[in-house]
Amino acid sequence: MAAGKPGLGSHAERPQASWPCLAAVSAGRPRDAETLSVALQQVTTCLGGLGAAVYRIDPGAHRLVLAAADGPAAADVQPWAELGDDERQAPVLALRRGAYTWVGGDSLGVGATGIVAMPLVGTDGPIGVLSGLVAGPGEPDEVRRSFLRTVAQWVGTGLIGPPGTPPGPGPVSAAARSVRMSELTVALAEAITTQDVARAVADYIQAPFGADGLVLEVLEGGRLHVVGSAGYPPEFLRVVEGIPLEANETVHDVVSTRTPRFIESRAEIYRRYPALREVNELSPKEAWAFLPLLASGRVIGLCVVSFSRPRAFSEGARIWLMALSGLVGQALERARLYDMEHARAQELQRGLLPKALPCLPAACAVARYLPAGRGEEVGGDWYDVMPLPADRVALVIGDVMGHGITEAATMGRLRTAVRTLADLDIPPDELFSRLNDLVSEVSEDTYATCLYAVFDPVAATFSYSLAGHPPPIVVHPDGTVHTADAAPDPPLGAAKPPFGLHRLHLSDGTMLALCTDGLVESATRDVEQGMAQLRQILAEAATPAPHPTAAEEDADIRHLENLCDRVVSALLPDREQMNDDAGLLVVRVRCTAPRDVISWNLPVDPRAAGQARDCIREQLRDWDLDDLVLTTELLVSELVGNVVRHATGPVHLRLLRSRALTCEVYDGSLTTPRIRHPTHTDEGGRGLQLVAALSRRWGARYLQDGKCIWTEQDLPDRAGAA
């Protein structure tokens, strides 16, 4: 408190007061009192504070004189009724600096946490100060500071400007408007998207002013785009959508001058803006308030409040509408930034997750990803389905702990790494050992849970490893459901290899449900309860797997889609309350029919290649694949010959008929086959070049006791159709 100013007792001991000094306004005009009344109520409401005050400059005495005060603590500002220009109080500092000022602490002893002040500027310079007592914790945020600047601008203009339209009775009292103002402030503070802002404006601005129409537009690229409306037919909105700023005189006038326009009748708008007569004739309204939406010192859009009948706008109504538009402008700017970030985040998420899951001979899969609540809508959950040689399928689902752009980027790195390691065809436990190193290198505080599995349709085995992740749920063809009994290792980044490798034997048509903990865990249930509920849903929805014809595959996918939707609806009924991302991957597996696979053991001597050709020739004719006999004989001869010359036994040959013809040769060596570049005089070294030329693709994978070299060939059209 400044020296010489008397102290006061507690707030409870002091009498309540309201508008003690309105008569002190120098001009003494009724509209000045109305301007101050509205402005001070606005400031108190905006700050959620204890009161507000307006000071006028007394240039002869070099001091600030209290002109008006309002709020529960209005009487408490009497010790500051006069402030010399050498004092250190917030109103004086704001005037001295010519800018918004915040002074923390309870200088008046009224229970405030601080005082804000904003200079009032007229046409010839500063004329006073607008000040408010803040009750909440900390300094007001940028939205409230910008609103205070807007109110200060209007008060400065209103106290010296010409009288406006004579006041007329409004449809709602000033007290009711103040309540609606408070509600609008809360609604805009909670608004996230542009649509949220539009709904809040429609809900809280129309009724207090008796309005029945609203258009909220943003200015982008010199054009106006409608982002929210009420009370207008779609035909009219289509006409005004995207209209150039220069083509709309009314809007151009408002935007260029940053001054609202109040049109009280259709005759007035025809007179003032004759070039827009054709557009205005389409409007069902008779009176309009065109309010510029300001944010960060620029016009970002327009709020048009309209009425079905002509009406006069009182000075109070004009001030209220301008004050409301200041709040709306800040909220809309924040919402637009969110919308842009949201769009970029969604684009990032779409780029990181699979665009579509493949429907493979051994598996059909459907997935869902649901980001947490109303945030950036990206996170660290991911899933993928990857085809492997011999119709095997790799499945992965994981969760980088945390939520946001950083976690999404880490997820993208892990997904890329998993795909790369899956192409090397290494088992799940070894893949996790390498992935664990990658997670540890990202950051000491980065962790990820993960499930990686490989389904072999010939052996009917599901091999998987768990790193801190929920285990798979198995739905058998007979409808029984159980959770795989496997103890997970710690999450990636916190684990130490080796990782456990678990195996399940699956029947044809078995369904698997893989999920992240965000799907089954919430504030109202733990993971075990969520897993039990998921098992119940899967048991109720389980149906016998259809036969894998083309039409029935489509039916199976539709069934899996419906099942995913049912699971999500049951476990996550309110997405707004989600506090973690959720991922779900549902897979139906298919085992290879015995008639589509055959194998032979071959001797480790030069006779092996001839025997292999005989076996191939006979089997392909049985499968009605005579067109592939010659090519397959060449491939098998080369692969078996390489084993006899460069590797060790035993030698094993296997053919697999599916959407392609797969030929596999197994041996007991771990040597790596590689294509050489022989010279013209070399007698060998061209075998793998021949293999690469004759097959669609080829490769090698390594087993515990050796390796397998495989090739794939496209089936003839008639065989593929069959």
C-alpha cells in the first residue's frame, strides 16, 4: 500500500458497495455511466475477481482520480481514490509504461492475489486506467489479458466519443446478460475446436439479445469461410461461403476499420451497401450486428448476430456485443490453432499406422486406433500385419508410454524397425532383443510395451513374445475363449534379454484379439476387469469361421469389423473421458490344408538334384500346375545342388501351394547365400542370379539347426482363379 494510505480490516468486516463513484465521471453523460457499468462488470466477470475500477487522469494535479468502481470489494479501493504519478501501484505503473501491468500480492488487503491494470487511450493520448482485483491463482492468461485490452479500448473510445444510437430497451436485463457473459466465458475457455466455439457463441449470445441468427466466419486467403451458423438456411450459407473479402462491402468495411457495424433495418443495409442488394435479399434477417473478431492484433474473422425484425441497438447492447466479440476472437484463434495442429497430428498418425491391413491366405485382420480424449489425437499405440514367406504372418501391437507427437514419432521408429527385423525373418524373442536396444537408445525415460507374434499356418503354431503387454485372447472355433497364460517380460527399454518365447497350437478358424492397455484399463476398472469384459464380449460375438472363398472372406472381414465396433462401444463408451490411447487388432487365422503342402527328404549326394526334379514334376502335375514344371525344376536343381556342394545335410525339400507356389530347401548349414558377380572366365557363381531371375522373390531364413532357402512363383491365371 502506498505511504499515507490508511489500512482496512478483513473483507468480512467491510460493507459491500456497488458503483460508489459514478457521479464523479467528468463528462457526467448517462452513456458514460452505462459504458463504465458494462465495462466494469465485464472485467470482474472475466477475471473471476473481486472488483474493478476506472481512473481518469487529472493532468493539472499529476494524479489518477477514481471515476468508478464495481464489485464486492468496490469500497476497498477508496484508499486508492487518488494516486500520484510517483507511486508504485498497478494503475500508476500501467499509465507510466503505457501497457498492461500485473502486480502480484494483496496490496489492498482484500484477499486478492494480484492487480491488473490497462491504460485507457483516447484520440489525443492516455485518458485513464482500467484496473481489476484478481482472486484466482496466478496472473490472468493471454485470453483474459487480450479481453482486458479490448474492453479498455472500448472504454477509452466510449468516454470521449460521440453519443451513439439512443438507448432502447433490450430483451434481457443487464444482470441477466452478465450471467450469460460469465457462462460464455466458461464455455469459451472449455472450447477446443472451432465447432466448439461456434456452439458456445450460438448458445450464449443469441438469447440475451433476442437474436435468432448467427454466422461465425474466419478470414483465410482473402476469403470468408463459414465455420458455424444458426438460424440460416443452407442455401444462403452456400452463397456466402468463400466469398472474397473485396466482394462483400459490409465485411470489408468492418475488417478494414476493425470497427463493428450495427444495421438496424433492411432499408439501412440497402442504403449503405447497395452493391450487396442481391445477396442481402437472400437473407431471412432484418437487422444485423457485424462484429470483427480480433486476436493477436489482427482481424481473424467476423461474427454476425442477426434478427428477424428491425431493431435499435442501445449503447449498452453495442458495448456488450463488442465485449463478447473480444472473447470470441481469442477463443476462435486458439481453436483454429488447435484445428491446424489436430489436422497435422491426424496426418502424422495416418502416415505412421498402416493405411490398410492385408487379407492374407493365413490371416484376415481388422484394427481400431482410438486416441486419448480431446488432445492432439496422436499417441504411441501401433499395430501391424506383415506377410512372411511360406504363408506365415507376423503380427505386432505395441504402446510407447505417453501421449503426443514425441511418442508418435518414437512409435514410427519402432514400427519401421519391426518391419525391417520381420523381413529378416528372425524369431520374436530375438527381434525383441534388438528392438530393446533401439528403445534404450531413444531415451533413458522411453519405454514401450509390445507383443510380436508369428503364425505358421502349416505347423498351426502361434509363436510370440511379450514385453510388458497384455497377452493375446484366443477365441476357438467352438466359441470357447481364454487368455493365453504367459508371463510377460518387462517393457522394452527396461528389460534385459533374453526374452521369453511362447507357443500356442491353433485350430483352423481361431480368432485372436490383441489390444493395448488403454482399451481395457480405465479410471473405473483395472486391467484384469477389462480383460474379463473383453473375453465376455468376444464369447458373445463368436461365430463359426466361414470357409475361405472370396465372398466368404468379405463376410468374415465384415464380421470382424462389426466385432471391433462392438468391443470399442462396450469398453470405451465415452471417448472424451479416455486418458490413454487404445489399440485393438482382431485376427482370424487359417491353417494350410494338408493337400496344399508336401515335403521330401533328400540324400546329401549328387543324386539329390535328380530326385528333387522327379518329385517336383510329379507333384505339380497332380496340382495341375504343368506350366510351372520347367521353371521349378531349374530352381530346385540349383538350390539342391548348392546344398550338396557348399552346405551340410540333412536336405529337406518342401512345396507349398497357396496364392503363390513356394519352394523351400532346408539344410544344416548357417552359411549365408549371396549373389556373386562372376567374371567371364568363372565356371560357377551364377546360380543365385538364375534363381532371382526365375522367381518372383527369394530369400533365406535361419533356424536353430540350419537354414531354409525359399523361392516364390506366381501361379498361372487359371490356377489363381481356382
